Amino acid sequence: MRICVSACLLGQRVKYNGGDNLISGLAERLRGHEVLPVCPEVAGGLPVPRPPVELARGRVLTADGVDKTDAFHVGVEAALAALDLDGVGVDLAILQSRSPSCGVNEVYDGSFTGRLIPGQGLFAEALAARGVRIVDAAGLDTLDL
């Protein structure tokens, strides 16, 4: 099975704040599968660290209103190309919760107050539109590999 995984979940320091979201034991759990780490934000040319962003009315904005939507779209396209969705593709994607790129079930609402709303990040949305099964990192305990 080919599995796309948010790079931060595997310990790569690609988060906006220079950190990661390592899930201990995830790499071992995925042993025997082809794992494709991806960070659409870095693929879009955004630096590490970078200002935090949230989705607001279809745009990706920093707290002071700087629009990063174009960079996010470039990153989504680059990440999709790296996964070769038009060729071999991927069977599953395990994505970081609440991310403006990778959020599966909910994202921050754009107010920078910590409030969550139902929705998907731009990369998660693109994968789902292409028929890829996406799983939120918070729901890994129910994932049967």
C-alpha cells in the first residue's frame, strides 16, 4: 500500500513554528508500506519557520491579513505531483489535524482565537476530490492497516 503522510507526523520539522507533530510509533506501524512524507506548505516554497495562517472565506491568511493563498495552491499542486496521482497514486493519506493544508475534519476559523469549524485544509480537500481515502491523525487508533 502507498501511504501519503504529513511529514510533520513523521518528525520532520516543517511546522510553521519550526517544530513537528511526531506521532511516536507511526513509522513502525507503517512498516511494510510505501510511505510518502509530504508537506504542501514547504512544497509551496514557504519557509520554516513562517507566520501561522488560517483559512478564512476560502483564503489563507496570516493574523495580520497577509494572503498566502497562492503559495498554498502551488504547494498543493507540487505535493500532488510528487505523489504521482495521475500515475501510480496513493491508497491512503494520513494527515495532520486542523491544518490549513492537511486538516481532515476541522480547521481553525480564521479568527486566530483557537476556534475550530468543520472543514478541510486545501491539500486534504484536493486528495478527497481525487478519491484518495484521507484519515485524520487524531483518528489513527481506529485505522486498520
